[in-house]
Amino acid sequence: MKPAQPAPKDGPRINEDIRVREVHLIDKDGGNRGNLPISEALAIAQEAGVSNGSLFTYFETKADLLNHLYLELKTEMAAAALEGLPPGESGVRTQMQHAWSGWLRWATSCPEKRRTLAHLGVSDDITPETREAARRTMIGIAALLEHSRENGPLRAAPLGFVSALMSAMADTTIDFMIGDPANADKHCATAFEALWRMLV
């Protein structure tokens, strides 16, 4: 008796299966490998449990897939940081700490996605249009950062520079949180105190 065939998958499910598989492939191989051979593209589809043609139905090229993935991960990260954000009357410090903690929780709970995002961030395949769209997903966080530093020593520095400093602190903290999970909350809180002192 032949085994039962898996139920057909609709478009969004196919899209998600391919996206998740691509996360692991990028993490495994260390980022951009240039043009994807046809055989390898078909292998992705097969390992994702979808038909060979589905990969090309939803993403005509590897670059299309990577741009989609980059924007989706940026959107997911921003949403995790801002989910449940306290109201404005709670104070900008409380809001900023909430966003910081949400960002780091996302990164430590999704290490493959974090590494993938880092690889894609330096990939030539990511278009200026996609980077601009990704920047717009971070507007809420940027607004908090601007409000936090408005009277501090970095008030006149370019926002990109301040964001890069914050990202460097976040990356170091995430590494410590992953390497020392028993003290992850402590590392997160200590790093935020350092960030806040830098901003205000």
C-alpha cells in the first residue's frame, strides 16, 4: 500500500515553508553564495515539501527570495520589539527598555533568523528599495531612540551612527545572553542601563 500523500499546500504555506528552509541554508552556508544553481533551487523546494515549480512561482530568482526574506525578518524583529509597548505616559525610558528587551528576546529565541539577517544585511542582493522598506518598519523604534537622546550627549549625532552604536551593544549582549542563559535577563538589564546612560 502506498503511503498517503501530503495534503496540498496553499500559497502562503508554500511561501512560509520555502522561507524557513532558506533561513537554515543561509545560516549553514554563511550567507550569499551568488546565483543559485537550478538543481539546488529544486532541492530547496523538495526539502520544503513542495513541488519543484512552487519555488519559481513565488520567487523568480534567488535575489527575489532574499529580498523578501530580509524585509520579512526586519518586520518581524520590529514587531517583537514594539509588541505590547507601554503607553506614552509611562515614560520614554520604560518604553525604550520594553523595546530593547523585546528585540533581544526575539534575537535570542531565533538565533538562525538573527544570523540570517546579519548575512543579508551585507549582501549585495538586497536592493536599495528593500532596505528603505525595511527602514520604514523600524520607524517606531527610531522615534523612541530620537526621543531618548534629545537632551543627551548624542543629540547632534546622525541617527544612523546612534543606531549603529545601539546595534553593536545589542549584538554583544545577545551573544552573552545565548552563552550564559542563566543570567540572560541580568545581561539584558545591565546592557540597557549602559545604553540609557549613553543616550541621556
